[in-house]
Amino acid sequence: MISERLVHPVPVKLSTRVSRISESATLRVSRRAAALKARGISVVDFGAGEPDFASPPAAVEAARRALAEGFTRYTPGSGIPELRAEVAEGYRRRYGSPWTGAQTVITVGGKAALFELALAVFEEGQEVILPSPAWVSLPEQIRFAGATPVEIPTRVEDGFRIHADDLLAAVTGRTRAFLVNSPCNPTGGVITPADLRRVVECAAERGLLVISDETYDHFIYDGLEHASVAALAAEFPETVVLAGSFSKTYAMTGWRIGYVLGPPDLIPAIEIIQSHATSNPTSFAMVGALEALRHCEAEVEAMIAEYAARRELLIPRLNAIPGFQCRPPDGSFYAFPRVADLYRPGRQGSIEIAELLLEEARVAVVPGAAFGADDHIRISFACSRATLAEGLERMAAVLAD
């Protein structure tokens, strides 16, 4: 006899923490674009933040060699010592930071680095000050850890620059940390070295943390200086934490290699969380990442030069489309145009604009609502100039109608 339990199944009861977060909008757009492509439909994908370059050949060969030589077993949970030391040494050379390999954890991508940081230092009742618009996962990770993101608007008029005055005005007795992403995904906005120093000094006085997501640190244009917390680590060793990634700089998105550098008391907590969450990052991928750090800077410089050329092509042509307003981004490889002038009955937000462009122009973009800025859409220029030109033509044709 079939039990009543099998006949009338009870829905799975999910944890309350899951209800705090939503799916990544960028992955949702990618999934919809992929479904159209699978049906044989030509889609120009401006949605994914994924470089179109091949991973550096030397890194690929190093990983292939590691596989062939049987380097396929567990490694130390925090990553192979050689890569930890090389990551730390790179920041010492560039910024004079005091971090060592022992203060570095290699993670399964930059996203895992930030997630593990959130779990290690945020908890119920705390607030985390976050410039907005912000990458979709940052406020969700804060919420998942039980804390509350306090989103501080940046302004389109000055290129979404991150200003110390705005962040410091939001500090309360519940503040635990500042979380700064510069250059910013999705806006390309940056923080200056002077403003970053002011934020770090305030944090140090109050016993707070400054967590800096520097995934796009090489993607800086027009001669601007990248402001890194690594330059302040010697002066404020208990205050600053840096998260980074190989995905964008070295076109190694699928390799899933990121890292955290920070205070000696924090790093063991990250190591403990990672030991239960993922164990070590992929062994042979770390060998490839080590080779990229040591020998692939020429490829990085060539890629950044190409991104700069694409930026110069994209922005004027975006602004030539009626209803678009877009400043050149100071960093990253995203444009974040304002499109509110295109809104009308039945098309009242960035989601509707994104749906229109995907369904009628067959161009995938990410709605700004996903980042907390519904008057905008995000356009990735991590694609060829020919692809940019085709997508812009499709968009212009549909919007003209």
C-alpha cells in the first residue's frame, strides 16, 4: 500500500538564509542567451563579464604539463605554497605591501574569496557600507552572512566615482566594514588613492575593516592611477583586506582561481571556512596561474590596450543612439549607459529594455536593476570590435522603430 506521504509530498522547507538572496542576474541573462543560441539564433552577447581572449598559452601549457605529470591530487587547502608566495610578492613589488605567502589564501575564484570573507567577518545586526551600483553578488553575500548592506549611491555625473565623504557619512555603531570594488563592476567607477586613504584611516580609528575587491585592477584608462589597499597594508595591517582574481586579467574565467590577502588573524579563519567549503583549488589550474603571474604580463598589456580601443569605439556610438547617455568608464570593461529616456508605457524599466533588446535585436545586456540602478543597462565590451559594431547596429535599428 502506498503511503499518504508519497501520494501527497510536502515541499522542501528551505533555510531562511536562502530567502535573503536571489539568483545572479548576469548568469540569468547568460542562460537565456545560451538558450537562444542553442536554437540556432544569432545572439550578440554583451551580457557576460567574460574576456573573449584565449588564456595565455604559457599558462595553458604549464597546466597541461602538470596534468601529464600527474599533478592531480589534493594540495594544501589554502593553495600551493609557490602560488601563494608569488601572489604576495606581486603586491610587494607593485605597492610595497608586507603580505607574505602565509597571509595569502588561493580560492576557487574571486567570488569564493569574497564569500568566504563575508562568512568570516559579518554577522547578524552588523552593517556593511557598499558603494552602489554594485556587482550583483556583493549585497547578496552580505545578506547571506546575516549582515545588512548599506548601499551608498555614486553619481553618473562624475563617472560613478567613489567618494570618501559619502562612505564615511554612513558609518554607525553597527558598521562592521567598508566593501569597495574599484574599478567597479558594473559602472567602471573608481576611488582615488586619496579617498581610499581617508576611508582606511577612518576604519582603523574605529576598528573596522576595508575589504577591497580589486578584480579589475589592471583595467584602468586615460592614465589614471589604480588605488589599491595593498599600498596601505604596511601602515594599517589590521584594517585592509584584498580580494582578487585571475579571471579577468589573464582571461582565465573557467580556471576558477582567486585569492585573499589580509591580516594574520583573519587568514586562518578564511582557511578554516575553505577547508569545509571547497578544500583546495584545482591543482593543475594553480600551476597555470603561477605561470601566468611569472611570464604572461606581455599578454596582459596587449589585452588592456585592446580593451581601451574597444572603449573608444563603443562610447561615441552608444551616445549616437537616441535615448542613450554614457560616460566613458574609468575602468573595467563595462559601459553603463543611462537609458531612462527610452522608457514609455509598457517599457518602464531596465528589465523591459533588456528583454526588448534580447527578443527583438537579439542582443543580450544586463538590466541595471540587477545592480541597483534601474535607469541603466550594463554592456560588456569583452568582445571583438566587429561584435561590438554588429550589436550596436542591431540595437540602433530596433530602438529607432
